[in-house]
Amino acid sequence: MQIAIVLFDRFTALDAVGPYETLQRLPGAEIVFVSHQRGEVRTENGFLGMTADKSFDEVQSPDVVIVPGGVGALDYLEDEALLNWLRKVHSSSRFTTSVCSGALILAAAGLLPGMEATTYWAFLDKLTALGAVPTEARLVEHLDQRIVTAAGVSAGIDMALRLAEILTDRKTAEAMQLIMEYDPQPPFDAGSVAKAGPEVVAIAQEIFKTKG
């Protein structure tokens, strides 16, 4: 089972690494990082580089596609190399998925027409212009259409565990969760706009403007 994780300039590291860390334990899985060309691709702040193993031309029929987000996603909404590749591989994939603002790229490729989708809270309004119906849900599944979208960053781990369940079974997915010791107990309860409150949201928006 080939799982292709897309990389593009200024992606968010955990959007890609969270699902990777989860799904690389899936029995029979082969993970491939794919981009416009082989080589290093750097994250949104430039501090971290990851290697694309293959170009889009070299990955023709992955079983699962994961499109991460990041501030760089906005630069790829008219990138025909990426969008055409997504349209092509989605025709045969078992699941095409996104994390964070990766949903904007799926929508730009025409894969979310009139469908509910989720993304990072700061980008929800942008889904409408791209033909999707935004929702603040952490995970949105359209299993009949083989599409799954996850909200921001850490939600990608939840999505990957759900995919693991669908692709294998619940006990196997639970075992993968245990191997990662994924048992979130954050010191604060400010992980959504509704919980954080206006003061924290304002600080987050200011940090986002300066650092992405």
C-alpha cells in the first residue's frame, strides 16, 4: 500500500510528520514523500527541511494521498502541476486527504465541490470561494467519495488513526496509537477558537502574521 505525502515550499511540518509517524506503522505500508521534484523542501519558517523522495511524475497511483497545509498552501492554489496530479491520482486512490490548509489545495483541484470540509481555523472562510462548505469539525469524512479532511496541524494525527482503522481494523489502529503513546493531556484547554477566547485568539493571529 503506497501512501504519498505531498511536500511544497512553506508547508507545516507536523501536518506531514504527524500522519507519517502514524501510518508508517501500518502493515504493508510504503510511505513516499512527493513533490514537484526530488530533493529538499523547507517548512514555512525555513528552519526545517524534508526530502521529497519522488517527483509527481514518478508517483502515478498511490493508494492514499495526504496533502498537508501551511502558509505556503496559498501559493499553490493555481499550481497546475500539483492540481493536475491530484486530479489524476484521486481517480484511483483509496483515499485522498488533507490536513490544515491542505484542504484549500484539494478544493482548488475541484475535489470538494459542494462538500463539507474542514481546515485550519484561520483559513475556513477561504474554502467557500473554492466551492467547498466550511465546517469547524476536527475531521470530516466523505467515505463514499474517498475524501477526508482534517482541521489544523495536530488533527492530522487523528485523521491518520481513523484512516488506519478504515484500512485495517480498530484494534490495529488502537495498537498504533499505543505505540505512539498518543494520549493527549494538554496543560491548557485552548486548542480551538471557541475554547481559547478572544484575547488568546488575538495573540495567536499576531504570531501567525509574523511567523506563519
